[in-house]
Amino acid sequence: MRGRAGRATLQLDDEEKSVMRCLRLSGPASRSALASALKMSPAKLTKLSQRLLALGVVEEADGVGAHGRGRPVVPLRIASTGGYAAGITAHKGVLDLVLADYAGHVIAQSAEPFHDRDPKALCRAARARLLDMIDRHDLVGGRLLGAGLGMPGLASSADGERWRTVPDLWGADDVPIRAMMEDALALPVWIENDATATALAEYYAGGLTDGCSTMVAILLGHGIGAGVIVDGRLLRGAMRNAGDIGIFYPTDRPRPSPIDLLSVLRADGCAIESVADFGTKASQHQPVVNAWLVRAADQLRLVIESALAWFDPDRIILSGPLPRPLMVQLADRLNAAGIWRGPCSMFMPEVAASRLGGGAIALGAALLPIHATIAL
């Protein structure tokens, strides 16, 4: 990694960001289609596309466009070689890292044990693993846009500089984690709540950008949270804590979270320590799992109805580390539950289970620096 003073940077003006945003959300498009969508003259769009091509953030998608009489149409698309970014998140006992290219594709990922409760140790471990991944994947000298951190906690300052983590991880209040991570990595760092990072991953990598302007991702992780994207933009709130639906489920009561499911299984005599063991150890406890699904669906129904009322989303996604078949069952129960949208509504989005699994947080964190290059 380069020091901050000599770091390669990517600075786009608002018009260039508009072009990139259109390509990011709608996929490859011809120059004429982009000009029409953005209400620009063809000459203006051509000039912008030439600069973006020179910067290496877009490329011509040979063979994608329509061919007919005359000169073939060659669409533009986001270039995976335009740069890359790192995503970092800490779970209970695990440190996840992801490298993603500028098109949002995963270059590499790592999930290794990490049990130290000192935030400084987290920063050191992230630096060591990131340097190793960059070296092993021959990325030295590439355009490293920065790092994103998916925080399992809440911001304690409106600028997002200080955070409170969940007690089972660091148990620390007002940790200046951005400054600590930037000092360790010598990179700019973007931080969002882990549910917000998940929403970004589900939106881009989950294939929801096409025809979807507003979505809600409900993260069933260490706890329960939600990330919201409205008109293609992250909804953060005044203290960056929008989507803190965990407050509806006090920790001293049953909750619709994987941690809660594990505790229910252990109370039934199942020797299970992690959701990774679910397939091998929970098969003899199916009645308990089914009862938990019924209860979890009933608990989540209220927040889903609230999300429908407040945000009118195109999609609602259930995300998290639980095995996908279990998430599908939970989504199916919610879809069959008769969620109330109101007497006049003509549209009811389906609740869907994520295909990204537990890796969505780190991937979404890696997408934060990439998303920042097009955010208006």
C-alpha cells in the first residue's frame, strides 16, 4: 500500500459521476442512450466518455451492442480495471477481508480467526492480511481506492468518526476507529454500520440495480439491523444509524437473530457453536428450528410492514450468515403471512433471501470506496 501522500486517487466531477452512476445502475449503454438518459447533447456525452476512458474507469464493451447496417454500436461499461478496494468487518471470533474490483467483482476474500478485543489489534491484523492479499494477487501498484469498514455497532458521533461496538466484540464506547484504521493502512477509510454495508452489497453485487430504485436489506447477523437504499443512495440518518431495528428486540428477550437460534438449539441439547455447524449438528432438532422460524417470521413482520409504509421499496432482502435454505424458509413464511400494505396499495414486493450469504458485509464494505467515487 502506498502512503497517503503518494496514493493514486480518483476524482470525478458531477457530470462524470452522473455517467458512471447511470452505467453502474443500468449496465452497459451506448453513448446515444446515455446522452438521452442524462439529457445531455451527444457532443457533451462524447467528451465525458473520452475522459472516463482515459481514466480507465469505463471501457468499450465489444460484442455487446446491437449490430446492423452502418457503424456498429459499441456500448460503454464499468471497467473492472479502474481500481480496487478493500472491505473489512469483524464478527465474533472472525475477521473478514474482501478485495473487490471497480466493477464490483470479488478479487479475493479471507475469513480467519480473530479473538482480540483491542481495536488496535484489529487494525494491525487488517493491515497484515491486506498487504498479504495484495501481494498474493499481484495488485501492487494498482489503483487502490481505499478501504471500507462494516461496523457491528452504532455511530456515536454525527460525522461517523467514533463508534460503539457490540459488547461481545470490543465492548468499547466512542472508539475513533476511522482514524485508527487510516493510520494503520495509510489509506482513506469509509465506515458504515454493517447492515448499511450489506445493503450496498445486495444492491450492486446482488443484481438489484436493474429496475430497482429503493430497497431494504434486513441483516440477521450478530444482532438485527437494516440497511436502506432510496433512489440509489444510501440512507444514513442524522447519526448514521438509520435502520437500527435492533431496538425493537431487547437483548434480554428472544430475538430473530442467528445468535438467538444457536442459544435455542443449545437449550435443546444441540452441541452447536456456530452457524457454520448448522448443517451437520441441527438436523436432529428440526422441530425446534421450525418453531424458531415461526416465531422469527412473526417478529419480523412488524418491521417489514413499517419498511413498506416508510420507504415503499421495490425489494426487501433477508441477508446474513444463516444457511440459505433456512433464509428461504423464513422469507417464504413472511411472504405467506399476509403482510399488511394498506387497503389501496397495488404493489407488494416479495421478501427474498440473499444469495450473498455471510460475505455480504465485507463485500459491501469494499464497495464503499467504489460507491464514493460516483456518489453525488
